[in-house]
Amino acid sequence: MSRITDTNQIRLNAAIRVASRSDADAEKWIKSIKSGNWDAMIALILSIVPNIEVLHLVNYTGVNDQVGPFIPTIFRNAMNLQNQAEVAPFAMEYLHHISLCGWYGEHGFRVNDLMPFLGLKTLTSFSFRHMFQDLESQMPGWSDLGVSSTIKNLALDHCVFPYLERLYYQENDDRGPLRKAPAFEPPRIMVALSHLKSSLTDLTIFRWKIPGRRGGELSSYSIGSFAEFEKLTSIDTEASILLGDSTAKLSHDLVGGFRRRQKLIDAVPKTLECLTIRRCNEDKTVVPHLFEVISQKASYSPNLRYVNLIWLGDEYTSKRYHGGFNKIEAENLLAECKTAKVKIEFHNIRKDH
């Protein structure tokens, strides 16, 4: 800063004061620039490049007492201007992609740290690396965060939420901007969920099955056991994800640390209350697997009270169970559910839904 002329210093100070929320913030910003603070300098640059379209920030340090909210302030101002539909230099009206990679403290960033970026209406693509949602800052309601509805591509890498309770995951359909994303492999999902064993209560997982699509090495494997999950009460997923390859033999042998096929009774946690299994038409063994769980409910899932089996197809059935199931097995399952006081439903969903 010692090489900046007095005239340019005045211009810089004026630009900073216009972009700041208060005189106190402006003074802190100017002081940080003079001391060589990188984030403060980047924030200044961002405030004077109104036509920026793509932004990559590496080693972003975020908001803390030592640095200050310089960069977030710039984006909050832009978000407010965009929400007010104002055309102004600070509105960043052309910015459509942001990529952040940074470290925050000992663990990573919190969700709230990302909100100044995710609120931009012009943003269509956002990627982020290293996140941690701590207990002191509980996961906020996503709909209350002001996240822009224009975002089509959201990628979070190395992100940890050890107190997350509800998770909905749907695999990319291979037809959007993430069509080159890695293949869906259930065991790897379990690896990502492993840090949620003491918090997760509701889990929903779907995958897209595109004709002709090549899967990964573990795409046909089972997701693994939820037996060690302490609070998981609801599971909604597909038969092939939960049980694995229907053509494979049940085996206790592990391949690469993962099972290709598993029993339902080995997969469910004792805390389970509601179970929904979709695409049952792809695995005709779902009924006998479920019968084993229900008949030993007291030992494996004593709190189980509701089961929903969903069949994907075009045909309609008026029976108490789907016509694709073995009649004797289905009738035995219905009787066992009645004895165990478990409500069971069979639903048929058209393939185009």
C-alpha cells in the first residue's frame, strides 16, 4: 500500500466506503488492506468488476474475528440489489458460477457461511469444498436460508454434518450439467453416511436408471448395514440399493470391504419405525426378506410399525398385494404383519412417474 498515491488512496477509500455497511466496517476494511490482508484486497477487487461471470476462490478463509466479513459483505450487497431488481455496479448481474475451496478453523465452513453466495439470483452453478456443520450452529431450514431457486448445479465436496437428522439424496439423471459425475455406487454412499450414525433419523435415497448407462464397479452392490445407526427411524429407498444384486448369492464374504448382496434383516436398525422399499419389481425376494424381519421383529426392529412396498410398472392390480408377488408369500406376509401390528401397503407407480 505504500506505493499507492494519495489520489488513488482517496479513490480506494471512497470505493470501500460505498461498498461497506457502516463507517466502522469501512475503516476496518481499509486498515486490513493496508496491513496486506488478502481477503480484504480480493473484496475490493470484486467491488470494482461489475461484469464478472465466473469466480474461483482458492484457500478462502471465510468470516472470522481476525479477517472480517469483507468478501461476504460484497455478496450480501449484490444479493440485496438483485432482489430489488436494481441495475448497479455492485449487483454482479452477470455472475453465474462460483467455486470455493477453503479451510475454516479446525473443521470447515458452516452452511450459514455460504448463504451470501447462494442467495444470488443470477447464480446457476455453485461448488464448494470442506464444510462442517457444528452443534453450536444447528443446520438451518433450507427453505429459510434464501437460497436462489435458479441454482441448477450444486456440488459439495469433503463436507461433514455430524448432527444432520434428515437426508434426501437423489442421484443425477445423466441428462443435466452433472452428466459426467461418477456412477452411483451404494456402498460409497454408506461410507459418506458413516459419520451420521449418532444423529440421522430419516433417510431417503433414489437413483436414476438410464438405459444403456454403464455403472461403476460397485453400482450393483448393497448399500450396507444400518444396524449401528442409533436414531434412524425412517428409510425410503430402492430394493436394489438396500439388498444389492438380486442375481448374486447371499454371502458373508466381502469384496473390497463391501457386500454385493445382503439380507434385509442384517440391514435394518433396531430403531426403525417406517420402511419404504421401491422398485420391488426388480427384486422378487423382497417379500420373503421382509417376512423374515417381521417374524423376528422383537429382536431386530421392535419399533417397526409401517411398511410400504412400491412396484414400478404399467399394470394395475386390485389385490391386497401386487400381482407380481408370489401369492402364498404375500398372504403369509400380510398375516405376519397383522400379528406383529405392522401396517403394510402395496403401491403401484407408473413407469413415467
